[in-house]
Amino acid sequence: MAINLQSQPKVDTREPVINDFAFSVATKNGSGSQTSNNVLVMSLFRMGIPVNGKNLFPSNIKGLPTWYTIRASKDGYTARKAITEIVVAYNDGTATEDVANLPPGGVCITTDKIARVIKQRDDISYYEIPVAKLMRQTDVPSAFRKLVENMTYVGAVAKLFDIPLDLIYDVLLANFKGKEKPAKMNHDVIKLAYDWTAENIEKTDPYRFESMDGTTGKIMMTGNDAGALGAVFGGVNVVAWYPITPSTSFVDGIINFRHLRQNENKENTIAIVQAEDELAAAGIVTGAGWAGSRALTSTSGPGISLMAEFAGLAYFAEIPAVFWNITRMGPSTGLPTRTSQGDLLFTHFLGHGDSRQLCLLPGNLKEAFEFGWKSFDLAEALQSPVFVISDLDLGMNNWLSDPFDYPDQPIDRGKVLDAAQLQSFIDEHGKWGRYMDVDGDGIPYRTVPGTDHPFSAYFARGTGHDVMATYSERSDDWVENMHRLRQKMDTAREKLPGPIIDDSSRSDIGIVTFGTNEDAVREARDWLANDGIQTDYLRVRALPIASAVGDFIHSHKSVFVIENNFDGQLNQLLHIERPEDISHVRSLALGDGLPMTPSWIYENLKEQEG
Amino acid sequence: MPPRVNQLGLSRNEYKGRPSTLCPGCGHDSISNQIISIAYEMGIEQHKFIKVSGIGCSSKTPAYFLGGSHGFNALHGRMPSVVTGALLANKELSCIAVSGDGDSGSIGMGQFKHVIRRNVPFVYIIENNGVYGLTKGQFSATADEGQFLKYYGLNEMPPIDLALEAVISGASFVARSFSGDAKQVRALLQAAIRHQGTAVLDIISPCVTFNNAETSTKSFPYGKDNEVPLHEIQILAPDYVDAKEEIEVGDYEAGDVIDVEMHDGSFIRLKKLDNDHDPRNRRMAIDVLEQSLREQIFSTGLIYYEEPRPTLADTEALVSTPLARLDEASLRPSKKALDSVMRGLMAG
């Protein structure tokens, strides 16, 4: 079927746009679009084009709308773009809106069936694929037909924007773990659509891919996989968890990488328990940390709620354990598959009583890996739970990265006394008590069960203990303990990963952010610089904040705190931590369920800065 | 005269903990005492044991026994998860855990059943008194239907039978006892410590302050007058087993004695009383519990026993060294391994 060109824009005069545009793919979930989108992203990655794919999906399993955005950027910008130039409108339910969102000159790739309803605009290019007709020409078994139907847009996109077919086949093979049969079945459909497009569609848009050298030596991975790999290299021993989007694939990652830690008899050094709920998962890691192993759980907001009581107990009993919070919109229902940075305050203050949980805030894939292993060293060195706050965007989407660096420090088990060390301690100090601070850093020495020494045992409980871990309800015992815990927090401030700072522009304007906003902020800063507005930059990577964060705020006349939550939670925290420095600090917070865009930052900062 | 000592040269005093803070005469203190006695008699090495509990009067008791063992007073109803983690971290540890009827029968019912499902090997003692003590006398879920308590009036809910719940959940060792029956508690504790699976001991342990009226089935007077032991219990440790045949069976006829062989080679010798209960028969175990509930018979003894399933550590196929003691070489794969993973993720 030839396309009706009467209402097409005249595009011959437009300059070609190469490797610098974005797609939005609208499909129905459960239709196999995950595979087709992955194939597109991985193909661009293999063409050497910096690319990022983001899955924007509602909480349904089958038949309802889902979107996937793919951004190619020759300059290496991989933040989400607010507007995509191209839409693949394969879902009749959302097609009208999907097309309405296109900018003038945009492109709509759709099925012939949907096209009848949505061809109202004359300022964009429509390409119609006769999906049903093409599928009738394939010999795909009927059981698979619905699942490979989406490969028709892969074929059309490959032809229209120049993605080599043989490269797509290689990606398919990798996707199906080397199995030729499913790779070929999918590829046949792609080729059919490719050939049909070549014969029947006249290209009227300027967009095109071209192989380049932008991804050589780089990897693509999800943040959950990166964190899981980090945990495996960090010596995780006990994993307890309960399924919850978007953290489930974190534990899937540990399961996939567990073999790296098996011995020659295929025996495990990592136990993985799917608990009955997140509360039990928190209990299991607390027990495992107390007994001297490296324990981890991964969850999201609702699970963090259930873990609150154990988090508080572990904080006061000073038990190391690692908790990953792959943040999504809270609370439980409504937007559970949308990204957010809305758990920052909740997680940092998790627990009843005066608790301040240690938090690590990875902003990219490399940090997800690094904090994956480092979190155990920090938890054991500081004898405390450590929360790694990631989000759905980093956790579940494919990110481009340099390969990960092998851990640059040996494993740090912290101040654990074995029987001989315990004896030396007693010889030196006259006695050992679980909560004695002999080093002045607020960090006591601990023993673990199984230590063969007559004085190794102690009784762990939350509050109500003296330095010997003996039950005490004396006020002065507890106040003394709280002072020591505060000292420990101050030790932690400078021991946790410090902020990333770029103050090279010596600007009066400072931008403070955390986590996955990094890419959007970086791009927005470049746009602002083009307009003559220079900015300095600080990305917070841990809580409680290091003194360098306060110094940065103090040394800039105008500070914007950019974050992906509605209330400006990092901004609030800075008010708590540095109340004397804060009058010139403004919050730029947006919690809309989507990854941050450079355009939102650019527009709002520019407006505020005047 | 020097104090008597056990095979490790330790006196019974060395198995004690700190002084109890429970009400004088509390049934729970009696159970703590039996734990101390058994640990002393068996000559256990305290550093190889942990003691864990939830919250409540019962859960305070681990502070009062085995002062040489690491202890953890955790959260209300959440002892099982802490035990699960600790025993995965170090599978060489043994664990005596104490819970109560509020802790296991209400807030912790989920963890109670799931720890059994996973077959975490430990002694799970429920000190069951049918009442919340620390919060001043509310009914618990195991209280008798129709019971009247001063503070809360009439209990119109039927009780949950925790021994029955344990059998249904797949526990391989389930016993019921009475804290006033020290001899039976000691025998069951000995067997439970040797068991390679979750061993549930539901011990009726009267609250002398809030629930000790004669009309309560959880009271001392009721227990003393109404306990119906299913059998007399004797534990034959592995080192005695060769001499098993010679051990005095007493006045019992052959057939009136059941020897239950345990995983570690020891035997639980049950001398029959007025009934035919065979704890190796799951149907009989359920029947005896249901009949006891229906007819308010205070049956005690080893309710159910089966050869334990693989423990959680077995199911996880863990290395032989406890996870908590692995060295750096076992905890961190090589740089080569990381590079190999990275290469697999590259564009080409």
C-alpha cells in the first residue's frame, strides 16, 4: 500500500538529522514489545551510537498501554527528552494522543488499521505498515504470531532510518542466548517489513542513523543488574527479598551472577531466600548481619514501610545490613511502575526514635556497581544498616556506561574481634563491652556468634542497654549511647562517598542534585551555558551529607536543588543540616512519575534566575 | 565441697543468665531453669548456641539462661526471620528460641508458619499462657473460648491451637508440655535440641498474675490436676544407643514402648500410658490435638515426629564453611571474572 503523500510536509529542504533524535514506541503490554524495543536499542548501541532506552509502563500485565522511549544522541546525551520526534503508534487505544504529542515535522509509524483513525495532522509524516497482511505472509506458528507482530515496526524503522539487517540478526541471536530458531523467526518478520517498506514507502523525513564510534568499549546494562553484580563482588552472603516492582530484577541479577561465587562443586556462598513478606526479609538480613555475614535485601517504597521496624532495631543494635530501595511512586497503588525520588526523607529517617540511616545515592550505572560492593564495607565498618537509594529509571532501564572498575580496596569487615583479638582487647582495656568506644570514632568493637571465648557473648537488643550491652533503663546510659551514635554519624559523613563537584565555572549559581537526574542536569547546564548562564554543580552521593555539601551551598550566591519528587526532599534535608546557610537555596522539584528532562530544568532554572 | 561439674568441667551456675525480672512464680522461669539444667547435663558448648526471641514476657527469658551464648531480643513476632538469617550466616550454630502465644499466635503467625515451611533447624519454644502480660492482661489468640478475665470480660473467640498449626505447616517435631511438668519439659528439650529441623515446643506456662484462676486451662492448678501425658519420655543419646536393648524398660510390655529413631542416631523412647498415640503417624497427631481441643483434654508429650526434610541450608546448597567465616577469596570473584562479564556487555 502506497502512502498518501498529498498532506505530507515538504521536507526536501530540511537538513538530514543524524543520530540525534528520539523515538516513542507505544504498544500494548504483554505483546512482546519489550523484545522489539530491546532489539532497537541494542542495535543502535552496536552501531556505536550513544543511546538510552526507557520503559514507561503502567502497572498491568497484558493488553494495556505501555510506552518505550529511545533516544540516540551523537553527543552522548542520554536523558529522557520531553518531546520525541518519532512515534511508533501501535496501540489503537493511545494512538490519537501519541500523534498529537509529535512536534511539527515529526514522524508517525503506525499500522494501516490505526492510520484510518489518526491521520489528522498534515505537518508530520505518516508511514503505514499493513501488519495483518504482512503477518499472513509469514510462516510464524499461530501461537507466536501476536508476540512477533511488533517486529514489523522494527523492520520498518530499520529501513526508514538505516539500521543494518545483519546487525539486527546478531542482536536477536544474543537476545535469545544464541538460539537460532527464535532469532530467525523474528528476523524473518523484520525482513518482510523491511522489504515491504523499501518497496512501498517514500521517506519524507530527515532522520537517519549512521554508524559512529560512540560506544566502543562501553557496556549497556540496567542499574539493577549493575547493583546486583556489585553485591556479588562485594561478598554478599545472604539475600532475602519479596517480589516488588521495580526491585525484583535486582535479585534476579544476583541469581544470574551467583555462579561467579560458586565453588568447584557448584556449592553456593550466597543464600537467596524469597521471604513471605518484606518484614521477614528485613528480619532475615538483620539476623544474618548480626551473625557475621554480608546480608542484603532489595525492595521499593511499600517494602521499605514494612522494614521500618527492623531498620530501627538494626540501627540501635548496630547491625550491618544492606537495603536497596529501588524507588517508585508511593504509596502502594496507582503509580507503582513510575519512577520517583520520593523516598529520600522516609528512608533516611526510617525507624522510630532518633535514627538517621546511612544512605548511598547512585546516579549512574558505575555507581550502582560501586555502591553494590562498597555498601557492605561501609555497613560493616560503621556497624549500621546502609540504604542504597536507586530508582526505577536507573534500576529497570538500559544505561550506557564505561565498564566497571574492579574494587580498588580489599574487603573491610570492620571492627570484628575473633577469640584471640578479643583476648588482646581485654588485656589492653581490662574488659570488652559491645558498645565501648575506645577509638573515639563512635564505632565499637563487636563479636559474632560462634566465637570461642568465654567473654565473647553479648545480648543484642534495641534501646535500653549500657556499654556492656547489659539491660539498662538508666537515663545517663542511654544519653551516653546517643552521643556515641551521633559521633558515629559524624564519622560516617566523611567516610561515605563524597559529593561529585564541578565548580570549574566559578559561577555564583550552584546546582545541587542527586541520583539519576545527573544526565538531565548535565544537558541542561550545557544549554544554559550556550545562553551565557554558567553554573557550578554538586551531586550528593550519600546521607548524612558531607561537610563539602554545606561548603558548596555556602560558597554560592544562588543555589538550586533539583530533584524528582514533589516536596523537594533533599532541599528540606539541607534546611535541617545547614539552617544557617540556606536563605539563598531554592527548590526545583518535580515529581511527575517520569525521568527528569533537561528542558524542564532549563526552563525553570532560567525563569527563576531571571 | 567443690561444686559438681559436667563433662566440660562447668558447674550448672555457668549455664545461667542474668536474674529474671519476671513475676515471682512465673511459669516461664521454670522453663528457663529446665533449659539451664539440660544444657548443663548435655555439656553443651555455649558459644555454639544462639538464643533469640521476639517481644513479650516469654521473649525476655533468653537473658536469663546461657549467659555464654550470643542472644538477640528482636521484634514482636519476628524471631523466626532473625533465626533464619543467623542460621544461614552460620549453619554450625544451634539455636534455642523463645516466643509466646501473642508473639507466635497473633502478630507472628506468618513467620511462625513460614519458618517451619523452610525447615530452619532450631528449637522453637512457645511459652503459652493465653494472655498478654506486659500490656496487663488482654486475651491472646490461644485463650479458651468462653473464658472470663477481669479486665477484658468474656472471650467469645475460639482458640488457635499452635501445635496443630505447626503440624499442618509441616513441622517435623511438635510437642506440647506443661511448665509444671519439669521432667517432661527436660526430656522434650533434649530431643528438640538434637532434632535437625524446626522443633516446636508448645509449653503451657501459666501467668501467675493475669491468668492463673482454676477455671483457666492455662493455670497451674488446672495443669497440675488435668495434664494427661501421652507417654513417658526418655532420651537415649547416640553414645547410649548400643546399649539400648539393655536399658531398663521397666514394667512395660514389649509393644508398649516406641523407640523413635532420630536423625543424629539417638532415640526418643516413649513408654505408653493410657492410649495408643504414635507420634510417627501424622493423622494420629492431628486427631489427638483435635480431640484435646474439642474435649478440653490437656494432652502432653511428643505429638508428632518425622524424619526431617533437608534444612534450609541444605536446600540452598551452601558451601561447608559457614558463610560468616568465608575469606576474601570466596567473597570476591577475580578481576578476570569482572572483565569477562564486562566484555559480554560491550558493543563489540
